[in-house]
Amino acid sequence: MTQKDNSIVLFHEKQVRRHWDEERELWFFSIIDVVEILSDQKTHQNARNYWKVLKHRLKKEGNETVTNCNRLKILAEDGKMRITDTLDTENILRLIQSIPSPKAEPFKLWLAKVGYERIEETEDPELAFDRAMQTYFKKGYSKEWINQRLKSIEIRKELTDEWNERGVKEGLAYAILTDEITKAWAEKSVKQYKIFKGLKKQNLRDNMTNLELVLNMLAEASTTEISKKKKPEDLAENKKVAQKGGNVSKQARKEIEKQTGESIISPKNDKHLQNKKTKKIK
């Protein structure tokens, strides 16, 4: 699958329309386009008929894919924005498994491989680091950057373990506290930071420079240590601790910027960080 523009991607030279949801930070793909490709339908109308029958069957089976379906306005063949059934990436993968097609096999194999690797990593966490290192290296990141990134993963894990110890539930609460840390040290929310770097769904840390990673690690490590001392009891108290941890890193950032005369918060993203020569060799 290769990117064509912000509204269309290509799969086997066939167009798949998509829509980016800014609030949820998710891509939603046209179900009709996916069905047309996987079921080898000759026309959009045939694909619509196929999806109508498949949707009825999935509903009878109690399949959650239909429940998770979103009706969004997407550019149609006639050039007008029309209401279309869409699914996010996770649910599109579920739908693909409901359609008998040789083109679905690569997706099924990939899913099986990912599932198997997660089981392995649970038994031996070092495998996750090894695989991450190889993935980053193949993408063209430098060894220095990779070392910083892996260290940041370790520090992040220590922080989330501390949050778990304080009764913070994974998910929205983690996102809220991460946002507080980021706003404190970088003076941008996570969303603002991503927009500044021209990102959508991509991981913010994968698009940070070495120095940005170091300061983000300092902020998270400081938050962990302060939390251990203060022992916050609810989300409000954890937010205050997150702000204090972020402020430690903010002071370091301000001092470096004062000495260098340059802003550390950089618009650079992975396209600037990856070594293009390495990527071609790989």
C-alpha cells in the first residue's frame, strides 16, 4: 500500500479513498473501495451490492465490525462529497478477514506474525527491544538516535509502571498526563507538537531530534521520581506531579536555548532524521 495523497492510497494500483479524523487521530477507509478490490468486483455498484449482503450477514452473526462502521463524507466518482461507509484501520483489518480472497492472505499472515511476536515479547521483553532496533535501523535512523529512542522507551515504561502503582488507568488518563508533561517542558500540547512537525497518526517520539528525546526523557524521569516521593492519590494530583516533572526539563531547555541562541523544539520529523542512503541500501 503506497500513499498517493491525503485522501487516496493505492493497493495493487487500485484506489482506496480515506478520511483523516483530526480529533480521534485516525484514518477511516472507504469500505466499498476495499470490498471492490478484495472481491474482484468490476464496478462500484457491484461492490455496493456485495457489501450490502456482507453487512447483513455480519449483523446476523453479531460481528462488531458493522457496529463500528462510520458514515462519512468522502469524494465520490462524480467529484462530489457523498456519505460513505468507512472503518478505521483496526476494523478494516477485521473486515478483510471476513472476505474470502487471495489478496487478504498477506494481511492475515501479517496479523498472525504480529500476534506471535507479541507472545514471544511477553516471555522475553528483550526481543521487543531487538526488533525495535532493527526496525529503526532499516528505516535509516542513526545508531546514536536509536540508542536514545530505546532508552526513552525504558524510561517511559518506568513512568507508566509508577502511574499504574498510583492507580492511574491506562488509556485516556495516560494521554492526559503525557499531555501535561509535554505542555510543561515543550510549551506545546502533544497535538500542537505533532501539527508543528507536520504529523498525523505518527508517533511523536519517532519524529524527535536527539535533543528533543533527551529533554522528553528528563521530563518523564523527573515525573517518575517526584511521583515516588509525593505519592499522588488521584488524577488531579498526578497532573500536578506531571507538570512539575515537565518543568524540570523546561528549565534545562531554556538554559540550552539561552546558550545556543536556537530553539530546541524543532519542526524536523522522521523524513529529516532518517539516512536516505541507508534506506536505499536496505
